[in-house]
Amino acid sequence: MNSLKLIDGKAASARVLQQVRVDVAALVLQGIQPVLAVILVGEDPASQVYVRNKILRAEEAGIHSLEYRLPADAGQAEVLDLIARLNADASVNGILLQLPLPAHIEETRALQAIAPGKDVDGFHSENVGGLSQGRRVLTPCTPSGCMQLLTDTLGDLTGKHAVVIGRSNIVGKPMAALLLQAHCSVTVVHSRSSNAQELCRQADIVVAAVGRPRMIDASWLKEGCVVIDVGINRIEENGRSRLVGDVDFDSALPIVSAITPVPGGVGPMTIAFLMKNTVTAAVQQAQAQRSLSEAPCLSTY
Ligand code: NAD
């Protein structure tokens, strides 16, 4: 395998997390301890693993975490009450509501209840709107991580033609908005597109966020394009269970100039950007209370 073509998400996320650690240490010196509250409703096994990983990464970065576990039969009011308490608690900087929620809880209503300034997932409509207007808001973690991988790989993205496959609220749409902000020409294709493959073949950058194992093979790709594979699909193969992306990696590799593997590509970036968003939220909340202009390492927030 040509490892020169591999975009190493583990290494890139380690760099982001190292910067987060430095920033947290600087904040702590100023008496500001970033705190992330994580809410898990129910006992979904995958969600439990995600929450555990998020809390571990937070602690490693020096961010304090608070874990709130509600039973699967917790009502909408109970979830909203908890969010309201965390919104009002000035010591909490970020609130993450682990998805999916049990079916009886209205996801949009719960996400909209989170104060936009503490919405470290970037799902609140105020943050979504701000992103589409190009304002500096908390942006969804997975697309932010993809942008970091793209700029690490390509530098300036101006003028590139990017095709995003998938239009979900958490990946496809914010990804398209971020690429547009970076001055790409952006095409979004989805399940109802009649010519997705043809459009994709014209792309300099392909971001696949579909949730279909190995759907995108070499026939979708232009020679020399860069591929970011967001998909995480568990399949059974040769009698064992494994994770694969939306892109057929072996088929794509000879064509692309760079590609993310699954696992080890986008996945680690998502958690790293959750930590970065928590620090951003902490800085913005502190700035709202007092001027932090004397803190040079925080100037990018
Ligand atoms: P989703 O199901 O909400 O959206 C999938 C999108 O794919 C839809 O917009 C749909 O229109 C489009 N689609 C479906 N079939 C298509 C087809 N044949 N051609 C073109 N488009 C098609 O999924 P999501 O939440 O956006 O997640 C997508 C994938 O990314 C999943 O595999 C998910 O597990 C993964 N994911 C990974 C991370 C990470 O941290 N790496 C984070 C979020 C999601």
C-alpha cells in the first residue's frame, strides 16, 4: 500500500489535542477551568462507548467532564430540565447530548434547548444559521475535522471543486457550508441525485458521508482527487466483523492523490474537535465576562 497517500487522522487529531491541552493549561492559569457536560439517555451500547471515549479524551486534555446518565424511559421534561440546569450553571462551558435519543424524546426540541454558546456539537439552529452566514460560531465536529484534514493535505482550498456525498444535518450540510467558506465550488449529491457518480468524477475533493459500505469505487473518482471518507460501516467479511468506509479503499487508492482510511481517518478528528469546541466555548464565555486580550495563545478563538 502506498502509505504516502494515507491521510493519518490519528496523527492529525493528536496535533489538535496537543494544542487543546496547551490552551486549557493557559486558561487554567487564568482561573478558567473548561468543563464539558455529557448527557446520555438510555443504554445504547455504541453510545456508551462514544461517551466513555469523549470523557477520556476530555480528561486527557485537562477538560473536566460531568456525566449525566438518564434512564431510557426518562421523559422529555426530565431531559429539558437537565439541559436548563446546565445552561444556567456558569461553571459548565459545553453541553453534549449524545444521539440517538430514545424515540419518545423529540431530538430537535432537546437540541434547541441547549444554549447556543454551550452547543459544542454545533447543532443548534443559531449555530447552523451562523455557519451558513460565515459567522464565527461553534461548528459541527466531524465536518470541522474533515476541513482540518483537507487543509493539512492541500493547503489553500480556493477554487477547488468539492463534491459532498450526503446531505445530513450533522455531516453533509455543514461540510458543504465549510467548504464554501473555504472558497471551494461545492456540489452536494444525495440519494435523489440522478447523476451523483458523474458529478463526483469531476471533483478535486470528495467527501463521502453516506453510510453505505464501499459504495464509492474508482469509477466515481477523478485521477488525483483527495478523498475524505466519513462513513463508518460495520460489515461481516470472511467470518469476522470489521469497519469499512463509504469508499472502496482498495479500488480508490491507485486513483487518488490522498485518502483517509477507515478506521483511523475522520473518526479521531471528531472527538478532537469536540474538545476544541469546548475550549472555544469556555474562552467565548470568559470573554463575555471580561477581556482576555492579554492571552496571546487564545487569539484564534
Ligand atoms: P445519514 O443517514 O443521516 O445521511 C446519509 C446521506 O447519504 C443522506 O443525505 C442521503 O441522501 C445520502 N445517500 C444515501 N444513499 C445515497 C446514494 N446512493 N447516493 C448518494 N447519496 C446517498 O448519515 P450521516 O449521519 O450523515 O452519516 C453518514 C456516515 O458517516 C455514516 O456511515 C456514519 O456512521 C458516518 N459518520 C461518521 C462520523 C465520524 O466521526 N467519522 C460522524 C458522523 C457520521
